[in-house]
Amino acid sequence: MEKTTMSWAMRSTAVAAGAVAVFTGVTAVPAGAAEGGVSFSRVTVNSGKPIVIGTTKEVVVPASFRMTTKLKYDYGPTVFPYRGKPDSGDTLHSSVITSDCEVVDKAKGVCDFEEWLYIDPRYSDFGNAYAGTWKTAARVFLAGDAYDTDDKNLPLQVKRATTVTVNASPEPVAAGSTITVTGRVERANWDTHTYQGYGGRTVSLQFKASGASSYTTVKKTTSSSTGSLKTTVKATKPGTWRWTYYGNSTSGAKSSTGDYVAVK
């Protein structure tokens, strides 16, 4: 396996290997047309889930696809996200590891590949503008400085991570007493590489009674301009409280850890 490292925001025609992004709602696609003797199919990335990126930790994203060709190729193939046009628009790159060909049909030149896509938010030119909807394409560089690109035209999302905290008090309390549940929702700012309060968000207060296997939503509240959360609720039985933010098109979903309150 070979790992190729690239700079961010390179133009598509200059890219020598894979890309890093999130594909949402993608599990498999039919075979595309062979633009230059190559076709790509069965593209999957991150099991169809969004990639949610924080401020410091490099994210590794699994991907896989099938390529069919009888042509010789120098390096690649890869799948990658783009905006604009696949061969002349903006692309988002960090580094990629691509497996060797797993032969499916040697006579027809059919191979399956696995990829591991990397994205590192610590790059200086990685910023908030990268959040949102992208498309996907696949490319292989052929012998003789040629290349073949298939526009898969699949929507994908790149999202900013959120964090949520919780505190329920007082504890313990008598049955029927009022408790105050506070917390804070923050979102990754890729321009400053910090988390900042995320105001105006609808956040669900959830409760899991002792012995229960899942949380249920008790009420909802809106975060303040600084991301603060605060509400009151009656404590009728012992259990665990948490806040859950369900995210949006540019921000990831997140639940806080649970805060257990004993009820006498």
C-alpha cells in the first residue's frame, strides 16, 4: 500500500491521488460510463454517514469502490470530493492510502479497492468554508500522462463537530422536587481551530430512568447567544439526564454524557 500526501485546495487536474471527505446517504452506485476506457462503480465512503470534523484530531475515513479497465495505469485510482467541476473545480485533499487491486474478473479488468481517506483540520488553510455539500468523482492516472475521471455526481457532506455538556442539580432530591439542568453547546470553528458557543440551537433534554435501556425526550430548549442551556424539570424517579443536539447541514449531531440524579 502506498500513502500519498497532498496539500489542501489543489485543483483537480493537479491531483495525483485520493481525497478526504464525507459521503452521506451513499451505499452503492451503478456502474458509470467509461469516459476513456475506465469505469467506476460500487462507491461507498464512511458507511454512508457524514464526516464530522473537530479542531485538532485527524479523521480517517474508510472507502471502497470497483474499477473496470484493461488500460495500464501509473497511480491511483481514487475517489474524491469536489465543488464546481470534477476536472476544473475545487477539491479537498489531505492524504490517502489505497489498497492493491483485489481481482474480481481478470479477463475484464475488474478490481475492487479499499481506501483510507485522511483529513486534518490543523492545516492552516482548512476553514469553515469547507463545511457543507460536496459532490464526488473518481479518477485514475493512466500511462502516458493521461487520466480518466468519472463524475459520480453523489452528494456528500462535510460537517463541523459540536460538543455538548450537562449538569443536573441538586442531587440527590426528594421525589417530585424540581431540578435545574444546565449545559452548553459549542461548535468547531475551523478558522480559529477552537470551539465556540453555538447560539440559537434547539436542543433536546432527555432522560433515561434507572434500569431503562434508552433515553426519551422530556422537553426542548434553545441555546443562548453564548451556547448556554438551562431548564427546570420535576424529578419523579432516579435516572440519568442528558442534552442532545441533532445537528444540521453543516454541523454534526452530538449528545452530552449523562448526569445521574438519585431520587429519594
